[in-house]
Amino acid sequence: MSSYDRWLLRTENTTYAVRIAGEGRWAELASWGPHGTETGPSPFAVPHRTHFVTPADAAPAEYLPHGLRPFSGADLVVRRPGRERGTWWTFDSATQDGDRALRLTFADEEQGLRAALCYETVPGTDVILRWTELSCTGEEELRLERLDSAAVSIPVTDGARLTYLTGQWSQEFRRTQLELTRGRFEMASTQGVPGHAYAPWLAVQDAAEPAEGATPTYGVALEWSGNWHMAADAEPGGAVRIRAGRVPHEGAVRLAPGATLTTPRLACAFSPDGLDGLARVWHRYERRLSGERFDRTRKVLYNSWEATGFDVDAAAQLELARIAADMGAELFVVDDGWFTGRHDETGGLGDWFPDPANFPDGFDHFIDEVRATGMDFGLWVEPEAVSPASRLYAEHPEWVYRIDGRPATLVREQLLLDLGRRDVQDFVVATLDRLLGDHAISYLKWDMNRPPTERGRPGGGPVEEQDLDAAHVAGYLRVLDHLRARHPHVTVEGCAGGGGRIEHATLARTDVVWPSDNTAPLDRLAIQYGYLHAHAPHTMSSWVTDSPGVFDPRPRSLAFRFVTAMAGVLGIGADIRHWSAGQRAEAARWVSRYKEIRDVVHRGEVRLLGSPADATCGVQYDEQDGARTVVTAWNTGRLDGAPLVPGRAARLRLRGLDPAARYADERTGTVHGGAHLLHYGLPFAWTAQYDAELVVLVRQ
């Protein structure tokens, strides 16, 4: 093997080795794991001939087209007009930037296609970004019927354990597992957003090993805000091969002569420390995605939606604002119902002007009154939606997705704007510029409450030349990029009916996201448990409300609700006008405690202690220098029977502490040895009233 046949990419703790194989027809993974694993025979080596499949079908190929890989699942399917589908390329060239970036190009001169497999490491993390650039070099256009971003192979002994996040509206991010020994597992969304049913995220382990502890764990996450798919194939050679990419609405994408298409990025992560360790890799990566905005304080907010719904008027909002300020809230957000024509779901969307009837002394006077309490002011918008009864729709009915001669489907009594159109983008940009420029607004909650149904663009040219899903994503990201550049002081929250559009493209352009519309305590705890496997706590907005459980209605204390919301970015959404003086005072104490430890929660190393299926579970946050450890803990199950029968306190074993150090409980003064906390754990004597706790341990 010549010196240029293999390339190494190095992250902080891992090495990813790629080589050219198949007589120069494909690139394949040689090894991926901790530094040093690249030395030795490849775990994917197949010492014998393949039978009834091609060598490419059995190879741990990084990216292969149909033609070279006809049976086991190709990553790219290309057709020329009037010709059979199939690509037979060969290796062309390699460009490497040290051990941080790599570009491998392959060409099929007969077909007129050039493909570049691109790799880039992310400094300070164990994440490698992968994507593909496809160029039409011939005189005929190409039709891309499948255009995945990348593929990655993972060696297993007798099947893989797949961990993924599933759900539905109000039940997002439920951690789900299955063992795949043979066959294919696939998940996808064609809702124009990642959707509530599946997150574009997957973790893979050898099923013979435990899920936690010192288990090599691999993960992928697709950076795409539109239609997508992700598949795992358990292949006969003893490996699981993962591939992912976007899914064109039209079924194929046209690639004109001279044009180049770049696929979404696929983030690939590795940890030797199980699912818990993989979560910390993703958290570090998302802190990098936030850039300088990671350093901005995520303020305690109050949102008025669950208190007032569409019934927004200045007097009631100000009453809520003054109570919230007294409890320590730093930001007041008026949700839906503030604009003209918005008395219920049937009207107003698109006409983004404050309703004078709601604010008789003027909108700016109202904002000034809120700000006089010491809080910042925020506003909810749904820029992609339009009500059929709105002025905007009357003036621009052509701006919505529609198919001529077919009825329009209303979802939540609204239609969806075609944000792929430049004129629609310009309208949204101008609307947001006006709101943020004319009024003292420092927080914007961007919502999206319906998927596209009749997704067409009459007059937009031949349908086969359109790419509506990619155009909408590009428009959405363009507007978010404009917000960050033009209004850098504004904090942006991302929402799509809850957690319908949470992936790395959105997280890179927003400051927080809303994981679910379900704020009930036990339901929310399960949602957040899954969310934290894939995403960082500084992105997770969470509210304290009075909502009863949708899936688990067992009553919980106010403390339980606060500790749950404090596990991310704390907010309050209850109708606090009806809280007693005692409840308000308790809330103020929790808010004060949160402000003392939010830097540790948002910046610390996170360890998930058990799960909501356990009677006692928690989340541990370790300050970067180890000076403080914060533990949020909950009782979700039965009690021990005390004092009527003998019982002992429940315990949460902590992880990652120095066994030789001593840790003092900041509130009680109790001193614990590090070894004690690792071996026995923190004790919690739960009762019916005492069902959650926040513990701050200070290293002595």
C-alpha cells in the first residue's frame, strides 16, 4: 500500500482512518476510535471472497453510488435522461489539511459526475463533520434520486444496539432502543421539518456490551431543517452501516451542467464511555456551535401563554409581569394573541402589527411598563404561517404552498408560506426588522405550528426542476442568519409546535429551543431525559407551569416543577396571579438558587443518573474546574414506607468525582468523601411532599 492510500483525521481524543480500496473505486473506513486504534489490522477486514454480492457491497465504504454498490444500499443514485441509473467512478485525487480536514474526489467521466467526500474535525471536540459535493461535469443534466450526506460503518460482534429518540407532539425525545442483528432500520420525516416522531440522531453500540460504562459508543446527527432519512443496515460481514441525508420533496434533484450540489453535514461522534459519555461529546459540540453567544446569560423568563392564551390585554399582562418580576424573572414574553385579528386560531397570522385594542395606551408604552419592572421584553411570532382571513393572504394568495386545482388543507386553521421564495423571505425579514427596530424587544420566540401539505409552487417553473424542501430550508436559515447579524442583541428561541425542528442547523442560529409544548412535570422529565442525550442543557428552555400530566398525571410539588425546569434554561409559564403568597415566595427562592448555579448547569460536564423509569433519578453537572457539582434529583416512584415501617433513604451514585477529595453540601454543610459519593451516593429521604431536590456540592 502506498503512502497516500490512507489518511488520518484526529480529534481531541480520537482518530478516524480512511483508505482507498477496491482498486481505487471507493474509500472505506479503516478504523475509528481512541488514538492508537489506527495501528493494527482493520476490524472490517474480510479475509475471504464474497459470494453473491460484490466486494463493494461488503466493504465498509464511506460513500458509494448505485452501480458500484448494487445490492446493499447505495448512498447515491444518479440517472441521466433516458438512460439507466448507475455510476461507476474511480478515485481521482486527495487534498489534506494536516490531520484536521480531508477531501477525496471521485469521477465518472462517462456519466459526467464528480464527487468530493469532505471531512472536517471540530476543534476541542470529538466530532468529525462529513458531507459530499456533487458536480455535473458533462453536457447533460443529472437527476439525483438519492443524495445521502455520508455513510459510516461500525464493527459489532453479533448485532448492534441502536438508541434513538422517538415520540409525537407533546411526547418528543423519548429514548428508544432496539437490537439489530440483521436487516434494516430506517427513520425519516417528510413534514418539511425534522418532526416530532423521530430526531435526526442515532447512537450505535455493540449489543454484546452494556449501554453505560466503558462501552465504545458511536453517534451521528444530521444538520438539516427539512425532510430527511437515516438508515442502519446490519450487514452480513459483521458490521452496521449508517447512512443519512435529506429527502427531496420532488423525489429527485436536477443537477445542471456546471452546477455543484452540497449535501447537509453529518456530524459523527465517538465516546469510549457509553451513551452518557456520548452525550457529553454532543454537548461540547453544541457549545462550539453557539460561538460567542454561548457566553450570553440565558435569562429566567416568564411567558404568558398558559396564563392568558389568546386573551392578551395590557392590564392583565402587566399584572403578570409585576408578579413575575417580584419572583426574580428577568424577561417577560408575550406569546400568541398580541397582533391584529388574533382572537383565536382562525385569524391574524401574517398581519404582524400590535392590536390597538389590546394596548390602548400604545404598544411602546406597554413595553416601557414591563421594562420598568426590571425585566427585558420578548415577543412570540410565527413568521412562516398565514391565516386565510388575514390581510396578507388577501394581498398575496400566491405566497402559500398550493397545487392548482386542488383543495388547500388547513392545519390549525392556517396555511404555510413558501419561504423558499425570495419575496416571501424579504417580507419576513422586513417584518422582523420593523418589529425589532421599532420596539424595545430583546427576545424573539419563532414558532411553526404546521407542516406543508399541498407543497407546490404554481408558476415556479417545471416541477421536476424545483427543489422546494431545500429552498424552504435555505430561506429559513437566511432569515435566522439575518436576525443574528442585524439584531445581535436579540435572543432567539426556536420552536415548531414544541420540538419539531431541533437539529444542528437550527441550534447554530438560535440561543435556546423549546423541546415540547408539554410542560407537565413527569411528562417533561422524560422528554428532557431524552433531549439531554443528544443536546446541551444551555439550549433547553423549560417552564414551571400548573399543567396536569398528559401521559403521567400523578401530582408533583412546586419544587419538582422548578427542579425539572432548572435542569436547562429556567422559565415560568403558570398563571401566577392565582398562586398563593407562599407559592410565590417559594418560587422566588428557587429562582434565586437557579441564578447561583445556572453557569454550572449550562457550562458543566453532564452525567445522567438513572432514568425517569427509576424511582430516583437525577442529572449531575460538574463545573469545568471541578470546584462545584450540582445535582438535580427527583423521586418518580414509590416511597419506602417510613415512618410506619423501617426504610432507608434513596441514593444516587455520582460519577466522575475525585475519590480522594471531600465535598461539602452548600446548604446543609454535610461533608461527603468523593469515594463515598461514588460508592454509596447522595441520600434523599423522599416523602409525598418532598419529591425533588437541588444539591450543590463544593469541593474542599
